[in-house]
Amino acid sequence: MSGQRVYAAGMGVPTKNWAGNQRCIPAQVHQPRYADDVATIVRAAAAAGERVKVIGGGHSFTDAAMTDGHLLSLDSMNQILSVDGNDVTVQAGIRLRDLNDQLFERGLALPNLGDINVQSIAGATSTATHGTGIDFGNISTRIVGLEIVTGDGTIRRADEQHDPELLRVARVGLGALGILTEVTLRCVPAFNLRAVETIEPLADVLADFGNVMRSTDHVEFYMMPGARRCQVKRNTRTDAPAQPQSTMGYVRDKWIGENLAFGTVCRVGRRFPAMAPKVAKLIMSAASERDVTDRSDKVFCSPRHVHFVEMEYGIPFDAVPDAIGRIVDLTSRLPFPPMFPIEVRASQADDIPLSTANGRESGWIAVHQYIGAPYEAYFQGVEQIMNDYAGRPHWGKLHFQSRHTLAHRYPEWQTFIDWRNQLDPTGTFRNAYLDRVLGQP
Ligand SMILES: Cc1cc2nc3c(=O)[nH]c(=O)nc-3n(C[C@H](O)[C@H](O)[C@H](O)COP(=O)(O)OP(=O)(O)OC[C@H]3O[C@@H](n4cnc5c(N)ncnc54)[C@H](O)[C@@H]3O)c2cc1C
């Protein structure tokens, strides 16, 4: 049902992403409320030969959501529509933090999440956003139904019974197949996580990588190139009651430690490059140990107020220790050292054609740099290393690949391209990013 149509529309509103490294001036901004509104906008744009893009939370580091055409925000499409057992149908613009709260009120949760909760569900899943856990897939793998507006403004629905192949492919669509207006998520009963954070010798963690990453449900570690020790985070699913950190402890660790103090130290390193190596060491030595039990999403996700740029690659799980050794070697030769830790995670293989974990158990290596500090030589060097492992870049994070270098890394690349040609033959959803990574329909 469409109901009353209300657009908060504007022309030429400058738009930028969270990191501030991508900007655009869309010809027009729309804030539709219903799928019918989205279809009307797409139909009109397609007829005029104009382009349409959706921006979710604007948290991609790439220009995936940038356009000089029509930009849609689905912030007014943010409701839970129905709950059927563990299957929850939501409007595509709902932010993860609101979704998590509303799921919790219903005794439900998503089984795994990434580091933050401010993305829209459609933005997160369109780029295959993931957390960590070798027995857990990315968020897109939880989609069991969807509604999508295709390039000519047609509204199509797909679920496990009806059009299952469209469902399989469109769960990670990069915004290239159409505009998701609803998704149905297979949730799990709400659960708590016990989070244990320890400081361990990096050499031990790398030598026993497979066992460390399988030592409990959700394992990740943070390391600073050149440092001998790393911070290992183990999150274990538990029936034990929540024993969250005190408010003061949370403010100290998450707001002051991970954001305020961290940001100050990074600013010093950026301003005085000669001090950057010392700054990098200080950052790792400040990592502390923690043991708390809390609601799953509160453990998975943290506030991020220090702005940075990031590149993340998925490679075959077993290749991670070798790749890390090469990255450490690379960073010792960089003119400007990384001031952010490297993050290492893992996830299960899946069957989604353009999921970065398609067909292989994946190890994730994420490199970051403080915003405004030089990152190009670092990221390009890491990317060259990742190429040797047929690395797949996160679709929402910086990389320098093109369709020529990416196609052979995805066994079902052509399946996706065929669907794109069918759903958006005239390229209504094209933008510069899609032209680079997929080519034109
Ligand atoms: C601080 C920070 C932490 C992060 N942590 C993680 C992490 O832990 N794990 C991880 O995997 N990633 C992480 N990311 C990356 C982030 O999850 C992805 O880039 C995600 O796509 C951002 O979601 P968004 O809602 O902001 O989408 P946007 O960046 O706004 O859009 C992403 C893409 O989705 C498309 N899109 C949005 N809505 C729709 C729709 N309704 N229909 C079709 N296409 C749509 C856009 O057009 C664009 O192509 C992080 C990013 C930041 C900045």
C-alpha cells in the first residue's frame, strides 16, 4: 500500500560519506516512504535516461553510493513490517542499531554482526558486510526474502519458494540489480556474548592461527605492524546473564580509550610524521584486557568516532599467516607507517555469487589509516600482496581493482552479470564505482 506520498526532496544537496573521502552533488535527493514511491522515481528517471542511486548510512569508503543523478535515502523506510517465527521482514532503510533494539524487544537477534551498527540493512548487505566467526556467514546470508525495484521501475519479490535464484543473487547486489525496499531476515533467539579480550604474542597467534580462530564462536585480533603482541578478542555465545561493564568502564574503554585518546594520538602522528612510528607503538601498548558479558549486538558493535580510511581483503583462510608476514615486511619499508592496527577476522563460505566469501572459508585482513594521513603506498602494497592469494576486496572499502582483475576471482561472476543485464539493461543504477568494478550493462 502506498498511502500518502511524502518526499523530503531537494536539489543539488552536497553529500559525503562517513570518512569524508567521497563526495557528490546529486541532481536531486528523494526520501521515499513506500516501494511504490521508489518505483515511481525509478520509472521517471529511466524514461528520462537519468541515473538513480540509494545511499544507506553512507559508511562505505568507496564511491559505491555516490551519484550525480537521483539520490534516494530510505531513512523513512525504517519499519519492521512483520514477524513470522524467527523470520523478520523489515523495510530496507532501517539502521542496524534500531533493528537490533527492536529485535531484542521481540526476543530475537541477528546471529553475527560487524564492528558498527549505523549502517542501513540494505546498505550493509549490498556490500556483503560481515563480522567474524568461522562458522558464521555474513549478514547477507540471513536474507530469506526480498523486494526489489528493478531498472524499469518494476517491483519484484523473491523468497525461498518464489524466484529463489533472484533471492540467491540479489542478497549481495552492490546496488547494481535494483533498489531493495524490503528484506526478510532469518534471525535467531536473542543471546548474550561473553567477550574476553587478551594481549598475546603475535608470533604464537600466527603460528597457531587455525586453532586460535576456531577457539570459540567469534574470534578476531588486532595487531600493529612491528609490535610483538596483539589484542585477541574472543566472543562466546552464552546463556549466562548480562554482566555489562560499568558505565564508567565503558566510557573509559570505548569512548576515551578507543576514540578520544586514540584520536588525539593519531592527530599527533599525522602532524609530526617523524613521531608516527612511536605513535603506532603507543597505540598497541595501550590496548587493554577485558572480560564482560552483554547482549550480543552490544558486544559485536562499538562506537567509532575517530575517522579513518580502510581496505579489507578476503583471502583463503589458511593463507592469512603468510599474508600477514608479508604485510609486516612491507610496512617496515613504507615512507609513512600505518597508525591504525590491522584487524584479522574469519567467516564461513557461502553461495552468493558476489559475496566476498563465495565458495571459500575466508580470512579477512583489514588495513586502516588515520584520515588525512598518507595511505596510498600502504594500501597499494597490501593489495599487491592480496592479489597473490586471489584476494577479494570488500565492496564497501577502498581498493584499486577493476572488473578485469576481479571477474576471475568469482566463480559465478557471469551469473551476476547476466542478472544485471536482465534487471537493469539500460544502466539506470550505474555510477562511476559500478562502471569500474562491473563495467556497463
Ligand atoms: C567505521 C566503519 C566500520 C565498518 N565496519 C565494518 C565491519 O565490521 N564489517 C564489514 O564488513 N564492513 C564494515 N564497514 C563497511 C560497511 O559496513 C559497508 O560499507 C556498508 O555497505 C555500509 O552500509 P551503509 O548503509 O552505510 O551503505 P552505503 O555506504 O550508504 O551504501 C553501500 C552500497 O549499498 C547500496 N545500497 C544502499 N541501500 C540500498 C538499497 N536499499 N538497495 C540497493 N542498494 C542499496 C548503495 O547504493 C551502495 O552501493 C565499516 C565501515 C565503517 C565506516
